[in-house]
Amino acid sequence: MGRPGRPDRRRALPHLRSLASLLRSREYLSQQDAVLTHSVATGSFTSEAHTRFASAAGAQRHTWTQVESATGSQRSQDYTELNGSSQKRAVYSLQDIVIGNPGGPDTRVPVEPRSWSEATGDLDERLRAVERARMAQIVETGHAHARELLLGVLLVSVLALAVALASVVVAVTGSQRLGRRLQDLRTHTLHHARFRLPQVSARLRAGESVDVDAEAPRLRGGPRDELGQVAEAFDDAQRAAVVAAVEEAQVRAGVRNVFRNITRRTQSLVHRQLSLLDRLERTETDPQVLESLFRIDHFSTQMRRNAENLMLLSGDRPSRRGGGSVGLHEAVRAAASEIEDYARVRVLALPRVSLSGEAGSDLVRLVAELLENAASFSPPGTEVSVSGRTLEGGDCLVEVEDEGLGMTVGQLESANALLAEPPRFDLARMREDSQLGLFVVATIASRHGFVVELRASPYQGTRALVRLPERVLVTRDGSTGPMRGVGVAGPGSGGNAVAGPGSGDALPGADPVSPSP
């Protein structure tokens, strides 16, 4: 039995069984009616018909014993009334009459068809009423059980929903707290990586002192969970990065100081050596000794340029004696005199302009580096030409062109990128003399606003274009006529003489730049 006050689904089973028995009883009654109807139609109640009728009647009566009423149900009275009804007794009486007549070929139906039809019709109607009652009981029991199940499902659903909502609240609260901590860590990390550390690096490059504790603050205290350990690890990492940057800056500053001190000593010795050579050249009369002195003078001039390049790389600003303007012709000839293959340099047309003092002396070093690279990467028998012209707007363009090996497209792009924006000097990257020379060129160009660009030459070599802005130029007489056959400075000329044709074997003077008054 089910629990009190709640419908038990097992109560529907008796109703289902009784309903099935009632349906079978009606089926057997229909079979009997069919046998008698057929016999009336044929006019003979045969023994075979008798057997079928008796079998159906027996089966019907057996099904009555299987019909069970629903215990305790108000509708069970229908079955009780049916069991003792006059319709049942009338049908049973007619069945007994038919069963008692054995039948035969000439035997007629022993009961009146009309009486049989009325009795079975009344009984069938009563059976239908009981069937409807049983069906209603089954439906009611099913509805009650469905309501019970629905109520249980609703209760379970409400409980599950409450648990789910509680889980969501806990998850959302935890995720929000975790999200805030992650956002704080992300903000702190990005601020350090994108702003604080670059600012520290910039300050260190500028020579400022940096407080590690102030520049690498720790995150606010939090739980000692996995995320807290990640925050502590990041604090240690950013502090190590700042410490490493400070130490690297100290090392770089030390290297620059060493470069600067060594360069100044070397530069002082070279200047003293050049002064001594100049006095010896003026007093010496032996041609062979004088030629040797000129060669020593030339090597000393190259040493001076190398020392100035070291001074430039150390962050200092090297300067040569003299404070006036420097003519473009004299600057180009002085630059040619500072390279080993000066005899291969051919100066073509140049405008008659001068450059302000510091820009002029720096242009000498810039052109000397370009000539050095051009001579180094071209066959010994070829010339390196230098020409120039005045551009619209007042700027001046100087071209250095060789007939050498040339450069690939990738090499040109890389070199022009370095010339356009010189990076911080790195000893590990400057592995070739050409790279060192280009870095010197880029550094000098950035100081005075020169624009230097490398292009492919029509003669399979390389052409370097140097654009001098108008603000550093001082025009002498406005003439831009070509100076054909202009060579490099001759021996003992002090950088002001112009060699004519056939002077390719001439040697440069000791001090090629003498600023114009």
C-alpha cells in the first residue's frame, strides 16, 4: 500500500485487470450473438454452432470471475449492481436454453432472436457503463500519480535551482575577487613593462641615478595563495630587471669612460705628433726623407680620425681646432686625405659653398667614412668619385659613388634604416668596419640634420647621397660652376692646395682642414 493521503499507483492495477475482463466478456458476448445471428439467417442451429456458442458462453462466464472491484472505491457499486442485475440473469437464462439444446441439421435456434437481442443489448449497455466507470477510476488514479510526480519534480527542481544559484553566487563572488586581483596584477605588470622600465632605461642612458626601491615598488599585500605567489615572483622579476638595467648602465658608463680617457690620451699624442711632423716637413729638404714624413703624416691623420670616432662612440663630441666656416671643396679634400686609398678619389663638380665651423669639421669625418667604405669595397683600379650640386630650396647634395661590389636590396634597406635613425651603440652588433663606419655617419648626420641615403649605382657599385640643410651652409659667391680635374691635396699643402692632372701620386698634408676666415 502507498503512504496515507497519497495515491498509490498500484491501486490502478485491479481496475486495469477488471477492465480487461469486462472487455473480454463483451467480446465473448459478441461471438455468441454472431453464432445465433448466423444460425437464424441459415435457418439451422447445427451442432458446430452449438459448440461455438457454448464455448463462448463458458469463456464469458469465466471472465466474470476475474472481474475485481476497486476496493474502497465508491464506483465499485456499479459492478455489484451489474453482477445481480436482471439483464445478466436474462442473458444467462437464454444461454442456458441454447446450451441445453444440442442442435442439429434441422434444428432451429431454440430462443427468440428478438428476446436474445434485447437481453444482450441491455447487458452490453450495463457493461459499457461499468467500463466507463473503471476507465474513469484509472484516469483519476493516473492523474493523482502524475500530480504526485509533478510535485516531486518541482520540489527537486526548486532544490536544485537553489543549489545552483548558491553555486553561481559563490562562483561569481570568487571569480570577481580573482578577476580584480588578476586585473591589478596585469595593470601593474603592463605599467612596469610599458612605462616604468623604459623610463628607467631612458634615465640610465641619460646618465641619471635610479633608486631601485622607488622604481620597482612591490604589489599590495594579498592572500598567500598561488596568485599571491605569482605576484611575489613578478615583484622579484621586475626588481631583478631594474637592478640588471642599473648594473648594465654602470658597465656601459664605465666602458664609455675608458673609451673617452684612452681616446683623449691618443688624441693628444696624435696632435703632438702631427705638430712635430709639420715642423719637420717645413725644415726638411731631402726629398726621400720628406716623402717618408708625408707618409707618416698620412698615417697620423688616419689615426686622428679613428681616435675621433672612438670619442664619438663614447658619447663625447670631438672637435678640431679652428672656429670659422669650412669650404665644401676643402672639406671633401680633407676627407679624402684621411683614407688610405686617397689617390683613387676623384673630386668632380662641387658648389662653392661653406659650412659653419662644427658642421664642417663633422662633415669631413662623415665623408671620410663614406670614402673609406667605398674604397674598401671596390676594386683597387677603380675610382671613387665625389660630386655635388645645389638643390631647390637652398639645400646642397653631395654624392659619393664607387664601382665596387654593390649591395643587395636587403643590405641597402638595413643600412638606410641605420642611417635614418641611429640606434644605441652596441659593441656586439658592430662586428664589421662598414657597420662601425655607418654608425659614425648616422651619429654625425643626426647631430646636424644631414640626410644620408645609400642607393645602387648604375655601375654596379653603391652611391651615397648626403643632403646638407640650408641652415648649415654659407654661400661664398653664389657660383656653382664645376671644378674639373680637381684632385686631393698635394704634399705639404696643408689641405688647401688643389692638385692638377697627373698629381694622383701626391700625398696629403698633415692638417687638411683650415677653416676659412
